[in-house]
Amino acid sequence: MTLFTWMPYLIAITSKLKINKKEPRKILTLNNQFDFIDLFAGIGGMRKGFEFIGGKCVFTSEIDKFSRMTYENNFKVDHEFAGDIKNINAEDIPKHDLLLAGFPCQPFSLAGVSKKNSLGKSHGFSCETQGTLFFDVERIIKHHRPKAFLLENVKNLLSHDQGRTFQTILNVLENKLGYKVQYRIINAKSYVPQNRERIYIVGFTEENGFDFDNLITPDIKKGPLLSRILHPENGSEDLEEPFTLGELAYVNPKYTISNKLWSYLKKYAEKHRIKGNGFGYGLCTPNDCARTLSARYYKDGSEVLINQGLEKNPRRLTPRECSRLMGFDSFGKQDFKIPVSDTQSYKQFGNSVVVPVIKEIAKNMQPYLNTSSISNRRLKLPLCA
């Protein structure tokens, strides 16, 4: 056949290969592998971990206005940013491959339960304001059936109410919703200089190769020390007011606790030492690992006080040091934006997840998220005759 004879066929084929400019071909890349929603988002610790492996956030929910401010200063929010999740209908939330939720831990934490008991208030699922928020997670999972979820909470969730609370959660996730569920307690001490144990619950709609035991954490005995996150105060770090001052970027004196507070903390610790209790302040040097940073840190800073020698009272961590302690900033960096007051930032970091831990979990979930996403996305490719 001559070229003239083939021409009609060539025209027909090339016309099918033309791509409509108004609807560009969607290509699955490392930057668009799966969609996720970020519930009880706080300041975005879970989001940082899953954006790290290429996920795209399509919906965020956070009730606290100050946390929302920090979140919006650090992430591109090109989707709905909802407030109280109890007021959101599940059908109004976009479809997604993965649900992330660090639902409030206060109703289940040791400190939270102790405080509520002392005040005669209910805790766990009986706490009407926070304890029932897990069931909002349930209704969203039930409606959307995402391929996977990651939930995070305090270690005490496992033993709260003699284990009945956790069994209720497992029953919902495994039996009512039909997910394949694994959970594990991980101490962030392997990644940051802080003793912080949390429970992480992962679920997939189908059996796959994911195994929480395959997540190998570094030896906690060889974890980083506080020297990695503290301001060096020698001029090697960029000045960042109001946290640091002067040419040497020394810590602002306002973070040094008062004589009155220091005297109170010592007396309080001695009183409980005599009673045989473990309550008291945590006085640290750069060569130590800190206790768990909590949302109450703004009150007196007692759980992590930095020793400044005999001639000075101890000091609190600065909010920047808290950001590093929780893994929002790499050691020595100050990239994470902190647009709120010290009080609010202490609450936010104390309530957050440790970002490096989330990144490790995300990397272990990634192969199965990608497989799920690819099998359920219809890519519009050009047709060939």
C-alpha cells in the first residue's frame, strides 16, 4: 500500500491520540499517590508524616482556633478546614484512601483520669465532651470505607477501665467495620530526646503484607539527648526573637522560672518524696532525655526544666525547643512557624504526635497504600487503535 492509501488510517489513529486540553491526563506520581483526611489535626503532625511519603490531604478538622492558626501557617490548606467534627456530616467529607485521627487522649490518659476523678467527673467513653469522639471516627469510616486508617492515643488507652475501653474500640474496628487491625506501643525516645509512649492503631480493609513488627525502631538506649534540641547559646544558631536574644542567641531570661515557683516545686517534690510518690519536677541537663512533654507544660514547666547551674534557677524549654523535641523541626533548625503565644504553643506541642514516629509508620504503610490507591484509581490514558 502507498502512503496515500494509509493516510485515512493514520489520521484516525492520531485523532484518538489527541488529549483534550481542558481535561489534562492525570498521572499518578510520587506527589499524588493517595488522598487522606486529617481529623483532630492539631498542628499537623500526622499530616507531616504522610505528606512525607507523597500523600495529599483533602480534608482537615480541628476545633481549637489557635491550633488552626498554627496549622494554616505551616500547610497549604486548599480544601475544607472544618471545626468540630461532631457537626460535620460524613457525606460532606471527600472520598479518601486513608483516615488519620489522633482522637483526644485526655479522657484516657493517666493524668487526665486522675484529674477527672479528683473533680468527680467522668472519664473514658463516659466523658461526653471528648470521650465519645472515637465514635465520630467510626461513623466516618463506616460511610467512606477508606482503604486504611491510622489512629493514635496514649498508652493508657490499652488498660483504661481494665482493658474494656480498648476492647470496645477493637470490636468496633474489627467486627462492626470489618478492618484488619494491628496495634503497637512505640516509645518516641528512639527518635527524639523524650520518653513518650503512645499506642498506634493501623487498619486495612484487606489482608496484605503490612506487619507492625517489621517497623524496626532504633535502640532507645542510644537515642538522641537534649543537647540536640537545646539552643546552643554560642552564636552558632540564628537569632530568633523572642526565644533567643543577642549576638550569641542566648535564651531569653523570661524562660527562667521565678524564685517563688522554684521554691514551690522543690517543696512539692519533697512532700511527695516523703510519701513515696514519684511526683516532682524533672531537672535535666543537655546530656539527659526528657520526660513526656504534656499540654500542661505552660503552667509551670515542671516536667522538663533545664538546669542552668547553681547561680540561676532552671528554665523552661522555649517553644522552638519544644518544636524540635516533637520532631516538627529537625535538630538545630527553626523552619516550623510558631505564630501563637508561648502558652498556646506549649499546649499545641504537648498535645501533638512525634513527627519522626509518624514518618516511620507512614513508610511502613506506604507500599500497601500505593497498591490500594493504584487499583482503585481510573487513570484516563489515550487510546490507541
